[in-house]
Amino acid sequence: DAKTTQPPSMDCAEGRAANLPCNHSTISGNEYVYWYRQIHSQGPQYIIHGLKNNETNEMASLIITEDRKSSTLILPHATLRDTAVYYCIVRVMEYGNKLVFGAGTILRVKS
Amino acid sequence: GAVVSQHPSRVICKSGTSVKIECRSLDFQATTMFWYRQFPKQSLMLMATSNEGSKATYEQGVEKDKFLINHASLTLSTLTVTSAHPEDSSFYICSAMGTGELFFGEGSRLTVL
């Protein structure tokens, strides 16, 4: 699986959009970009995934650059409960294929 | 969405005893589950891939005789930490694949005294 690079930490004001970047310059054509988050002392929570088109769901939006070498997770209106570690992972979507976590980004949402 | 449940959520045991952690997929079948371990302020580290009806595949450096994995049904995988020692104290997390994405359990915090 390709490696990803994320900033170690970010701050965001409550109510504002949180934009979390991720670099994955060695991504392969069949690898998807996944985002998970982990709130303290809980299991990771799935947020969103995509291949090359931008994706949106009730939690977030995922913007993938045209060359697919980077992506941005957008939480449109961050709340204090969005404070967590956010993991960007690239992975071939194949049943049984494991998910390998990097260091992630600590997002602190402040009032 | 799909739900993965772990039990127990917290366990404290004495050094030398064995502890079993269960991971269940509640509303879907999972022929493959994964077990992770997480130390404080660190990321999740994959320990092993659990395959229903066959032996687990362990990551490099993980002792298969210490961390016994059994995946006896399509909805249940168990991790047994044998002869636990204080250095085995950690947060253990399982995951199972639904339709396209992996779902994670709530985690089990093991403290070995």
C-alpha cells in the first residue's frame, strides 16, 4: 500500500470548516483514498472513501486532485466533538485487504 | 451502518493469566477480520489477519503462540492473550470488512498487573 503524509496536528475554530490535507504521491491506479478518525479511547470510525471523483456524505467531503497525488478531507462545520485523530489511508479495495494506519493528524476544534 | 462489537471493553488481569477478547460483526458476515494493538499516543498497529475456517496470518514481529486467534464463524473472531505480562497492556481493536469499507469495534483495554 502507498504511504501517506499528513500534518501532525491542526487547530480549527468551532463552526468553521476543517480542511485536512493528505499527500499520497505514490498512489497506484487501483488504490482508493480512505479517511477514518479516532476519538480518544474509541475504535476508529469510517468517514469516507473515494477513487478519483470528489465524494460527499453526511459527515464530510473528500476532494481528490486530478493527478490523485493528494486529497483533502473537509468537515464543513466543525464541532467540538470532531476533535480526534484523522487518518488518511490508501488501499486497494479488495476483500480481505488490510488497512495500515499511519500517524494521522490530531485535529483540535476550539470554541 | 455495519456494526462491530467487542467484548469485554475493559479487562484487568494478573500477570501469567490468559485473556480472551471477542469480536463480532452484528449485522453482516465477515470471512476476514483484523486485529490491531494501540499503545498510548501511538497509531494502530496491525497484529494479524483472521480468516474464517483457517489459520490467522500474523504480521512480522507478532508472536502467534502468544496471541492466539480463532475465527470459528462468519461473525466471530477471538483474540486470546496467553500468559499475559504487563508489557501486553494495551488497547486491542478488531475490524471487519463490510461492503467496501472496514468497520471497527469499540476496542478492548487490557491492563495486566
